[in-house]
Amino acid sequence: MQRLEFKAKVTAGLEGRIEGLASVFGALDRGGDVVHKGAFASAKAPIPMLDSHHPDAPIGVWEEVTETADGLAVKGRLLVQEVPRAAEVLALIEAGAMRGLSIGYIARKAARRANGVRDLTAVELVEISVVAVPMCPGADISAVKSAEGETMTKEELAKMLAELGITAEQKAFDPAKAMADAVAAAVAPVAAKLEEVETKLNRPGGIGGAPAKERSAEFKAFSAYLIRGPHLDQTELKLLSVASDPNGGYLASPEFSSEVLRDLVDMSPMRSIASIRGTNAPSVIYPTRKPMGNATWDDDTTAEPETSVTNIFGQLEIIPRGISTFVDIPNTLLQDAPAVEAEVRAALAEDFAKKESVAFVNGDGIAAPEGLMTNADIVSFNNGATTFTSPDGLIKFLYSFAPSYRNRGVWAMNGTTLGILRTMKGTDGQMIWQRSLAEGQPETILGRPVVEMIDMPDIAANATPIIYGDFSGYRILDRLALSMLVDPYSQATLKRTRYHAGRRVGGRVIQAAKFKKLKMAV
């Protein structure tokens, strides 16, 4: 669930109804999201009104939600007579302490730009909260008023103040002023703290709504290298590590390398489910053993039987293979250091992810990592038909696994195959495919997660379009160093700078028994 928060601007009011914009179309929030018109097409009232997104703290109900040219217009009612906290929230709104609204939603259709900004075109609206911290400018609470537009007497307001624990002498007593003064005094420390936090968030360099972390001297020198290339002063050059890569250049700072790897995890379907390790060694050797190991039953009088070590243990070596690419950046961007870093990192991560995805599925294990589909030790399960599969066939395939692997397994297939399976129903009439229950959670087939891998084969005779297994049995090995070479010359006539990058990554099936391929055969 994501949140969009925005600045509130309230008018005087008493009890009951509030209205305003709950989301502003086209506005970038500090979380990096932009909501577009049409995103709330499925939103229908009533929608719960919460206090600061606390699911156990409903304070009212939104009775109207309407998309306008500017954003999502909402009208609702605080249940001030029925819910004590609703009266307190109203008082905070009146005093200007709670200045915002925030929507809780599940993104249904989203696209991420190269700079990390996410465009939302379809969301499922879950709740709308009254909050204190503004986030996205342009949206506001435009009015707060009573249900019937009536005024409240001094005696009625004094009674409400008493229920809130606010007391005063009745003579020469202005209830409205007393309420405002008391609430202002109560929230002053919180408001000061929020202002301090917001100031930090707005400082240059803050990323994703968080304060900018202090970068190392090596990172700063590397950022300067991305901008000025070989024209660094000697002090900055001494902070860089010369790459041993054949292309030359320098090693990226650890911060930059780790951020590229983080982006790879977001983009690569295999990295989201496989076992990943890092190393600085040229290769890593893992011991292997047969699935049942060598445990035996014995007693105090029986000698432990000898076993042939060669039948149980073996060795498997993973060698990180070299992968290189380049990206061209317009020289106009070189005036903005954060923009250069972000653009280079995003472009490299996308290119590396595409090449890795192919290798992790179909790699030959020689010039590239070994792919799942090329591993000879993974067994196949015959589908029972050559041109189509069925729910019954998938169920038999699933239950051909040992329970320990089946219960941790994940389906993998391409989009064409997934589209076919999404239309299938079991004998009980229920779809075998189920949608994700929350953002970040996978879709499921027969109750198990499914991941789309575009390089898997289509359904065809003797093809293996589906693989299922516990993907901890596939090991990805990353060499931690990322080499970079800045070339300001070769593309100079096009007013671009070329960035060459090289890294090493290995991949191999280390436990073939955890996988099976569904083969389109009788």
C-alpha cells in the first residue's frame, strides 16, 4: 500500500463535514509517484476515513469520491458525536495542526521511468486519512462545516471542550478562542518537530523523502570522475581504484556498485527468487551431496555403516563471467552531478538486467552463466499432451515434488504461457490463477507464486514452457567490483559522453533436485 500526502488549507468550521482534493493529478510526491487522471475510475463511496492511516482508528466516512480535472475530489463526515477521536481530529484541523489528507491504495497499473519516478494509471483506493505532515503540494481540504450549516452555541462548544479535557471560567469566556489556544499549545512541540523533519527532507540531496546520507570521499571522487572523466586533479585520482578490467578505467565506489545491484534485483525476475552471494574471488567452489545425505538409524551396539564418500559428496565451481556494456549521456546533463549518477546507474542496471535474464534461463555455462533450461540434471515431467496443458496436468506436476520443495516452490514461465493459464478453471469452477493481494506480492497459480520470465519457451510440442521449483537451488554469484571508463572523446561530435562498464557475474544450478520442467509430451 502506498500513500500520497498533501498540504491542507482549511476554513473555519464546527462539526461534521469536510471536503477537498484527496489526490492531485500530475503532481510528483516525495515518494517518487505521480497519479494520473483515470487512476481512480473504480473508486466508489463509501470509503473509510482514518486517523493517520491507523486501521484501528476510523474517525468517519467519505461519502463522495469524484475525479475532476485537477484530482480526486472527496466529501466526507467526521463522526464527532459517536467517536471521541473524531472530535479531537476536528479540533486539530481547526487549529491548523492536522493539515493534510493521505490516500491508502494498492497500485494496479504502474510504470517506472528511467529516473525512478513511478506513473500510476490505475489504483485501488482503500482508505483516505487525515494526517499532519504535508507531502504533495496542490491538494487541500477546502471546507470544514456542520452537517446542517448550523452554528454552535457557547454552551454546546464548552461542553465539547470539557469532553476533550479543556476547561475555563465561564465569565468572559470565548469557547472558540479557548479551543484554538489550548489545541495550539498542545500541538506546538509536535509541530516544531515536524517542521524540523520537513526542513531536513527538503534539503538538496534528499532521496525518496529521506535525508541525504553522508557520502564517502571515494564516492565523491567517483561522482566527479563521472562528470569530468580523466580531467580530475591528483587528489581525486588518488581516491579512485584502478580497474584490472581489460577496458581499463576505475572501480566504482562501493556505494555506487551496491546501488546498481539493488536496481538489478528490482528489474531481474531471477534475482527476486534465486540465492545470491557476493565474492571478490575469481571463482567459488561449493560442496554437493546426494538429496538424502548419509544419515542412518543405529543403536548403542551397532557400528555406523561406512558410506562411499564419492557417492555423496562432490564439488561444483561457479566462475563469474565478464559482462560489459556502455551508455551515452548528453553533455548537458553533466552540469548536474546527481542527474549523471542516476542516469548512468539506471541505464547500466537495465542493460545488465536484460542480458542476465537471458543467461539465467538459457545461458551455456561457458561464456555466460549456466541457465536453468540448459542444465542437464533437471528432470522433466511429461504433461500428457503436446500442444496444451490443463489444470489436472498442472496439479499432477505440482504434486510430483517432495513436500519440502513443493511448499517453497515458485512457477516460472513467459507471458504467453501465463496468459493461457490465467484463463483456466479447476473442476470446482475456480480460477487456478489468483491476483496479487497487495503491491509487492506475487500472483499465484494453484496457491504458489508465479514469476514471469520472458525468455522461457512458448507452449509447443516437446518444449518445456514451465519450470517449477525452490529457486534457492540456483546460485547467483556477483563479483563486488564494477569497473567504469569515462570516454568524453569518441562521441564528442554528438555532444555526448560514453560510459563503459564491466562487471563479473556467475550463475549455476547447485541443487537440481529442487526443480522440474514441464515437458509438452505424452
